[in-house]
Amino acid sequence: MANTSNTTVFGYIRVSTKKQSTDQQIDALIAAGVPAENIYGDVISGAKWDRDGLDQLKRNLRKDDTLVVVALDRLGRSLSEMVKLLEFLVNKGVKLRTLREGIDLSTPTGRMIAGIFASLAEYERALIIERAEVAREAARARGKQIGRTPKLTAEQIADATTLLASGKSRVSVAKSMNISRATLYRAVPIHM
């Protein structure tokens, strides 16, 4: 199973902390036919998208290769991150097999399961957006500031406008107010 024509079988392992052992995952992948030299791994939280071992593996994967993982949660902790990786694999033409869940993206059932995961991730994103908007509305109703606190008060904006109208440069006005020119441009986009 290791090499069929120009295809390669890869494995990926992940643990969250150095106190955890990868031995069990390595043994399971080797027993499933993954050559030891083709196993990539990380010791990092699955919530992190940038992972050295995963990045190196992604660079080495080619069309028709197979990626084997012990369990889907080894790819990531959040559903949206797992779906992002599944989309990457599908777009690249890489087959994915999970040993625990028995998912195989090379089969119609496996592709259906990937579609269900994609739908669930979309649902999860919609819920996060909805909850955030409800929280913002509740804060607004209580009169709380939403978003970033403005850098300049209305009085400071009026002062800056007056200085600019009198012929002062944006550089000198920004320096005198101890703000960046970008902040000044946002507060007073146009001056007379």
C-alpha cells in the first residue's frame, strides 16, 4: 500500500503537549501501511492552523496520494479548521483515510461525510456570527461602546480641523496631538 504507481501514502500525527506520547498514533499508522519515513507530526494545539509538520506534509502531498490519520481530531480541534484542511485535500486530489471513524474520501460515503462536515462548519460559522451580533445588540441597548474606542474625542477632532484649516501640515498636527497621520486622516479625512 505504500507506493502504487506514482502515489504515496502519508501519515499525520498530533498531540497537544510534550507530556503526551505519539507512540500509539505512530504504531497505528504503521500497522495501516504508512511507511515510518512518511509520517509527519506536530506537538501543538489542534486549534493552531500554522503547524510546521502539517505545513511540510501539505507541501509534499501530490494528486492521488493518500493521507492517513488515526482520528479526524488529529487534523484540528475546530470543525471549521478541519473542513478547511479537507477542502485543501480534496482540491489537491489527495485521499484521506481516518482509522477511528473509518472515513475514506476516495469513496462516495466518505465524500458524503466530508460534505456533511462542510455543512456543519458553515452552520458553526453562522452561529458564531449570530451570537456575536446578539452580544453587540445587547451591549448597544445598554449604551456600551461597540468596537474600538475612538482615538480622538469630538473636541480633539474639532481642534485638528481648525489647525488644518489654518494651514498647518498633517505631519505637524499629528505630532502636536501625539497621534499617527493615519489616525488624523481617519478622523479628519478632508480639510479646507
